[in-house]
Amino acid sequence: MMQPRVLATQVLYQVVFKQQHLKQALQSCCPTDYPPQDKAWVQHVCYQSLRHHQNLNARWQKFMTKPLKDHLVGCLLTISLAQKFHLDTPDHAVVNEAVKAARKLKKNWATGLINKVLKLATADADFVAKNESEQYNHPQWWIDLLKKDWPDHWQQILSANNQMPPLWVRTPTPMNPEQGTQYQPLPSAWLLHDKQDSTSEAMLAGAYSVQDAAAQYAAWLLAPQPGELILDACAAPGGKSGHLLEMCSDIKLHVLEKDPARLQLVSQNLKRLNLHAERLVAGDASQPKAWFQGTKYDKILLDVPCSAAGVVRRNPDIKVLRQAEHLKPLTQLQQQILSAIAPLLKVDGTLLYATCSVFRSENERQIKKFLKTHSNYEHQTINIKAAENCLYGQQIITGTDQMDGFYYCQLKRKQ
């Protein structure tokens, strides 16, 4: 059986140097019969290595006389320092286990180097970050963009991104107060006290769903009413679809998702909750001619593909995978989808545009651009008390009331 540190090193390598998403890397590298306790440790150390990636790298690079060409060895050093600084592993164990792992990885030539560098780095009490990237554990372009977009909140966002996320659940019936705290603005949202709380049976039975409070505002803002025909576009994995049906089971809900495998996830989620959508559609939101049946919608929820910059604490690999040049094609796709979906709404109907991003280019600027070319639409004021007002819509800043970063803007069709 593969040693956990060896496996963790390989997973981190797949993410950082092969640009694979962390969940995919864990799935592809981890044997199906791997002990659950070891698998949980591998997952935890990889998450922490990615949350604090820039800082951890800088700590071992400080003691290198020349750049390290072997990326696998570099990943092992990063994993090892994550153990020291974020898993409270004793120094001697960090060093000894790393040397053993290097041998298992057939990197015998590096054992002396690893031994020396880790001893120095674990004992280094004088480490100081040389730049903002090392200090805040984000790429510099990301930090610069947040400073520009959110001059009063950029540090809060960066700090929240580097925290382990809380466990929010959505439940149609109140929970036991011993289990969690109800979020007053949203009666369905509960913050669980114990993330280790064995509540999977209750979840499987449909008693609740894991969903951040920020994401729960979508159904709350859309406020489904009996008899309404509603489209949930880009719907997977189906949390918002489920919430809409929990709030009002008498709606006619059409669920749209481009990826058939992800549409299957929506189907499974609704089945688990004993809920029914009128139509599940495997279709592209930017190409409605292929799937639209002609009856216009009373309400549309449009949670567009985005950078996911508001949910980094749940997906720390995004900080390594996302590049500045990715934003332009994303914003083009968002505008394309918004313009394609808009004609499907009835006159006087409501369209809710949403992203799990904090970048203004994906949010209020998209709405500004859309309204310039769609005079038959108008912006409607919404009122999320914990959110920041934008030129159009509102932004929940990551970390506010322990929520993810989320943007919402409500539009009404006038004619």
C-alpha cells in the first residue's frame, strides 16, 4: 500500500504541474481500497498545501542554492512543511518521513538535500514573506485585482480564502440547536457546530443538504410561487433547484445543465430529497434553440460559469489553476449566455443573475454591458443585509457572516 506522504506528493504534483483539479487528482491517484483514515489525511494535507502554497514554497526555496529542477521533490518539500506549520507534526517526524517518502519515490539522490533543507526550514523562526504573494498565498495578479475591485475589503477576502470553510446546511425543517446555529436572515440556513458530526444518514434521508448560506439566497431572492414556470440554467449539482422546490413544490421547474454527467448529479440530488422537476435538460445555455420548447418562463435563475473566486476556501486548487488570462473568455461566455437566455423570459418576468465570484468584471460590469444592449430590461433593487451594494446588484464579500463570496443581480423584463 502506498505511503500517505508519497500519495499526497503525487496528488499535489498533478494539481500544480499537470493542471488537474484537486478532487480529480485525489480520485485518479488514490486506490479504491485505500484506508479511509489515510485517504482523509492525504486530502487534508493537500488542501492545506494548496491554501498556503506560495508561503510554503518560499520557506523551502529560501534554503536552496539553485532552483530545484525536480518538481516532484519540490512537492514533497511543500507537503512536508504543510505538516509542520498546519498539521502540527513534530519536526523530526516531518524530516524522517520526507526522507522515507523520497526513497519510495525513487529519489534517492535527493535524500540528503531534503534532510538538510527541511531541518533548516522547520527551525527557521525568522522567516519573513518577501512579497504579497508569499504573505497572502495568492497569485499577485489576483491580489492586484482585488485591491482595485474592493479597496476596503481585499484583505478580508484574501484572509477568508485561506481559512478552512465552515459547514453550512440547508434544511426545510428546523434542526436541533445543539447541532448548529440558525442564520437569522435565512431560516433554512444552519451553521453546524461540529464538522465531524456524523450527519450523513440524515443527509441521505433528505433531512438536509450541504449548501453555503450565500448560495441559499438564490431561491430566497427568486421567491417561487405556485404555478410558476421557472428555469434553473447551469444548474448542477442541483442545490438551488432543490431549494426552489423545497420553498414551493407547486412550481413547474425546468433544470438545464450542459454536462450530462453533472445533470445526473442534479437528478440524484432531487431524488434524495424526494422532489420532482418537470423537465431535466442536457443543453447549452448559450444555445437555447436546441432545447427551448417555446413557452416563456415566469422566472429564470442564471448561475453562470465563473472564476469561482468566491469559493476558494472550498477549492484551494483554484488559486494555482486559475490564470489572469482565463477571465476574458469567461466574461465573454457569461455575456453570451445572458444575452441568449434573456429572450426566454416573459414580459414582467424576473431573471436572477448569479456568480460565486468577487471580481467585478464577472458581476456588475456584465450587467452594465447587458443593459446597454437590452433596453427591454431593467435592474431591480435587492436587499441582502450582509452584502455590499454595487452599481447593479449586491456582492456578498467572502467571510462576511462566515459565508462564501457571491454576487446577485435581479433583472425585470419590461417588454
